[in-house]
Amino acid sequence: MTEERDLDAAERALGLDPIPPGETAEEAAARIAWEVRFAPLLTLPAPVEPPFGALEEVERRLGLDHAAMGAEIVEFSSLRRRMRGWRAAALTSMAAAAALALWVATPAEAPRYVAVVTAAEDGRAALIVDIDTGTGAATVVPVGLRAPQGSDYELWRVTPDGSAPISLGVLPRDPSLRRSIAADPGDVFAISLEPAGGSPTGAPTTAPVFTGEVVRVR
Amino acid sequence: MSNAPDLRRLLVATAKSDRAAFRALYEASSAKLFAVTLRICRDRAVAEDALQDAFVEIWRKAGAYSAERGAPLAWMAVIARNRSIDLVRRRGRGPAWGGGGDEEQALWEEADPRALEDGGAELMALRACLEGLEPSKREMILSAYMEGYSREELAERAKAPVGTIKTWLRRGLAELRQCLGGRSEEQ
């Protein structure tokens, strides 16, 4: 390959010129060689934690999301029965949500939903989810939520119609993250303890540790 | 190469449609790739879209990864970069931060120490060759690569004609090629 043609390949590797549809194998090899040379530069910038939920969106786009998981759905239906026993916790959630509504109250247009996700055993708040239906933005704020070593907390949306829980992703360790979460009043957010990286099956593998009902605050 | 074998294993498993491996791959690499897309898109929402596009492509192309394509993280970073450039050339991008060249200097000063280590001799050679270039050519090449600037955008920033930018870039690349030993001729 002549120097001129190799430099053409370099310009394509840098994105200065588009890759032509008729790129030959030799041209592609030269371009890839330049890409490989430059690529380590891209790993230099310090990491930036991406928004919560990006992975779930990727999975949804790839059709890998967690609908129709057979056996696990059955398991979670028992969870749904148990959820009825958690009315007390839900009431605590509502009281907390009402208090929260006082400070989140802004000139209101679109409805705003809040869920205070609390421990089934003692009503301790673990997570606050605040959804602005106008902008679609959700703020997820974990409160002192720390999964044991080698495991992760995973957040699920459970709708009252009895369909399979929808994974909203593994809760990151960051204190506050925004993503787009769809939910309706009456839905329940549940958190289960999963192996590190999240449920391998796409359905919760344990009963929920924390739950909270979505309530409308404006 | 602290994390390289692990990412390689995860990529191989992802190529076999192992969803848990894909999730682990995402957990291990998304913050590095988001740094790549954010640098080019300069808008968190657009950068998130680019990140998603990148992981969709990584899932689909994992089987095409091989060691000749470089380290797994670098290979994924190239995908993130290309998807980011596609997006900003379609949608435009946020305002530039900093003056021309400042961010390129900061690139080395603020570099992730592990990345410097993982990049190994190849990265050291590239850095040495880049540093041998005239500063204006170096900054231009790095801006094109790291920020995804087109010749037109570079011309606007440098307040120089596009033809001049094209010449500078090409000369800079020719010098780099010579410095790096023109290895593509051996391929």
C-alpha cells in the first residue's frame, strides 16, 4: 500500500472522511490498523457513570427485556400476594410521600409521581423515586442502601394487572441518578437482592426486600 | 492489563448471547464508554443515546472481536466513538468547552492511570510520536479523534480555511506514520 493510500485510510479511521461503500479488504485492513493505533487514547479520560437505566434501554431495544420468563412469573405471583400484606408499609410510604410533596410542589402542569420504597420489616425508607410525567425524567435516590458484598439490589416495577415484574435495573451506588421510568399510580416498586450484576434470569430470584407504591403528588 | 482478560471473557460470552455476561460487560465498561460519548456529544442526553447505540452494536458485533482489534475496552471505545460521531453529525452538538487544545493537554494530565498502564507500549509510542508533532498539528489530530471534529469544525475553531486544515492534518498523519514505523505496510 502506498503512503498516500495509507493516509487516506488514516483519515477514514479518524472520521474525517466516510468509509466508502466499496472499501476494499486492503483498505479496510489499513483503516483498522489506524483505528487500533489510536484506540487506546479513548480509554484515557476518567470514567463517568452513565445515567441509571441505560442498560435496560439497550436490552429493550435488543428485545432482551424481561417479559415472558415462564417459571419466574409464577414465583413472582406469590410475591404479589405477599404485597397485600404490606399495606402498613405502603401507608408509611404515603405519609412520607405526602411530606415529600410539600417540598417538591412546584407550579404544577404535568402530574408528578413519587414512590417511597421502604423495608418490609420496619418501614425504613430505602429509595425515593420521583417521576415528572411532563419531562419523563425520574430521579432515583437511594437512602443508605448498600447491598452485601457479591450481590446487588435490583429495582422492579410491578403493575397491578399481574404481569411479570419489569426490571428497572441494578441500583447503582451513586447517590442520585436520573433516568426515564414509566410508572402509574398504583404500581409498586420492589427491590430484590440479586447476585452481583443483577438477576441472571430477568425475573426476581428472591422475594422483595423493599417495596413502595407509586402515588400521585400533583 | 489488570482487567483485560475479564473483559475478553465477557465479550466472548456476549457473542454467545449470554445476557448475564453482557450485563457484566456493561457494568465493567459503561463508565469508560460514557466518558467517550460525553466528550464528543457534550450533552448528557445525546451521550446516553450514543452509549445505548454503542452497546446495541457491541451485543451484535461481539463475535467479530479478536485480539488483533486491540484491547477489548479500546475496541468497544471505538464503537462508542463512531456512534457518537454519527449522532452529532446528524443532530449537532452542545457548545465547546475550553479553548482549542486545552482539553488535549488535560487528556494526559488527567488520564486514568490504569488506562495508561493498560495501553502499554503501543500507547507510549503513540504519545511520544504525537508529542514530536508541532503543537498545532497534534491538537488538531487529537481534536479530530477525541472530540470527533470534522475538518469544517476544526477550520472554524482555528479560523483557517478548510483546505489548510486538510493539509495540516494529512501532514501530521504522515509524520505520525513515519514515527510509528509505517506498520500498516506489514499487514
